Amino acid sequence: MQGGSESMPRLAMERLISARSQSIDSSGIRRVFDLAARMKDPINLSIGQPDFHVPQAMLEATTHAVREHRNGYSVTQGIPDLLRAVWEYLAADVGWKGPSADLDCVVTSGTSGGLMLALMAVLDPGDEFIAADPYFVMYPQVAKLIGAQCVLCDTYPDFRLTAERVESLITPRTKAVLVNSPSNPCGTVLTELEIRDLVDLCHRRRVLLISDEIYDEFCFPDACEHGHCPSPARVSEECLLIRGFGKAYGCTGWRMGYAAGPTPLIQEICKLQQYTYVCAPTPLQWGVIPSFGCDLSPIIADYANRRDMVLKAFEGVTDVVRPGGAFYAFVKVPERLGISASEFVERAIKHRVLVIPGNVFSRRDSHFRLSFAASPAKLQEGLAVLRELMVG
């Protein structure tokens, strides 16, 4: 083959790429991330990467697992010790007791892995699920991957996915409603009443409510009710709960999460995991078990202060819906500037400040996402630049 390879025509790779892959947009977040890697000392307010270290107990548990040679495959559903820890936590947090004929749980490769498998298990080509606009960037792209349709619910100007807004979008093809609270990119936390109304709507219209709660531990005290972040799991056992460890414990690269909900659905997710992810990383399954005993209150208080820095910086300059959780603000570009959010972001980049244009998360281009998961000093510096660009 080597002797004649030079005379052989090269493969036309563009002809070999599937229409499915070509339909997927490259993440605008990753583009900014790559830009930051090439810039000298940027003020990076773009990436949702916590700036605190993984708790020591989790590091030690992971290291111990590796040294004890727990490095092979686990069972697809997850190691028994972690599943027990999850159930103990869910019993205390939302009142779910399992595993049982009604409820089960599976450890997933991050919440993204859990969402991907859940939507694959529920949706056939042509089926629909409803999600808020603004949305987490993954949602519409997953729909394309599986031949389904992500129907976007306009939640401007308050970014609240309410039952009233959702109901008019339900069609005979609707299989699920996907709620993300606290939300990315807005930091919105729905109230218990809003959650209950969504649960009632989904029960009445016979669709599944999927709750993406990757930021459930990152709910600020002024948005919590009865001491916890509102969740549909406290109202019903017929929803699918998807949670993870990366954002709350600073281990985003570990790719660890779990899905809990109706047993028949979890069994289907396990079946799909066998032929895709196989299992979540085994040593890291051991590593996240101590997370359930970690006190995050000092970190949450610190981030609430950063949230308040953001609100103060834009006070009297533009509109910012008060984030109740996560570590994002969705900031409106003042209309008086006469430019889109993408154009404003370009101006900010020229001043070394990196934020994400809102059209990455929305059909509109009127806002930008700012992450306050940065040191207070860097955050303050970046906020000053952004304010000056709006005022000047």
C-alpha cells in the first residue's frame, strides 16, 4: 500500500461527515474559552468554572480508590456505596426513598451524560420537549442529535419558565418539559409555587417533567424556601431529577452526576448507558461520596456577595434580573447604545474582558452572560470596564 498510496485520491472528508454532525453548532462558550487561552492576562468572566478547590475529603477518597486499584469498570448503574449515599441524601432532601419498584437511580457521566441518555430514552424522532429561552446551550443541540425538536419557551423579560407560558406550547408530540433551576445562563430560581404549577401541568397533560438541577446546591439564601432550593421532586415522584457534583464541589472535570426518578425510566437509561458511556469513572465515583458531608455555606455566602457586586455595578445603567442561584448574570445591553450584544461583547474583548453573547443561549441577541465565578478582584476589574463601556 505504501508504494502506491501517493497515486491514490484523498478521501473527500466533507462528503463523509453526517448531516447530523453538520447540523450541530460549535459552542460559542468554547470559542471564547479558546480565545482566553491565547490572550495575555484576560479578565475572564465567561466560563462557569468554580474558582475554589475540591474539598480535601473528596481528593483523599479519589486517591485512595486509585491506590487500592479500583480503576476498572464499575457496574453500569454505579457503585453500591455511592448509590446508597445518594439515596440517603435524597431521603433527607426531597423525601424520596429508594431503590424501589417506583424509584431508582443511576450514576452518570456528568449531568450532560444524564440529560443525553434521558432524552434518548424518552424521545423518538419527531417528538418534542419544551425548554426555556434563554437555555443551556446543550438543549437544542441534543434534540438535533436524536432527531427530536426542542421547542423554546420565551421567558423574557424575567426569565421564569411558568406553567402559563409552557401550556400553550404543548402539542400531541410533546413528551417532556425540561426545567433548569437555578438556571444557566440567567441564575433564575423558580419559586415553590411556580414549580408546583409546572408539576400539575405536566401531570394534567401527561408529559414528563425533567429537572436539570446541576446548581441545586448553589441556591442563595434569599432564593431558598424553607431552607432549600425549590425542586419538583418535593412535589412528585413522577419527575426525573438530574443532579451533579462538578459545579458545587469544584470538580467539573470529573464528569460526575446522577439521575433519579421512575424506575422504568431509570432502567432504560441504564440500558442506554451500557452501550454509550458504559459507566461513570470508577475512582471518581468513590471520590464524590464524601461530598454529601461537605459544608458549602461559606462558599455560597461568598458567591452571594459576588452576585451583589454584579448588581451594584450595573445599577442605574442597565437591567439585570437578580440571580437567585448558580454564578451567572444575564445582563441586558442598553438599547441606547444601538448595538447588539454580540457587538458589545466584541468591544469588551478589545478591553480584555471576556463574556458570552446572549445569542449563544437564546434566539435574541440583547443580553450577555457574565460568570462571577472569578476572584473578587478580577470580577471588580471586569465590572468596571463593562460599566464604562455602557456609560461611555
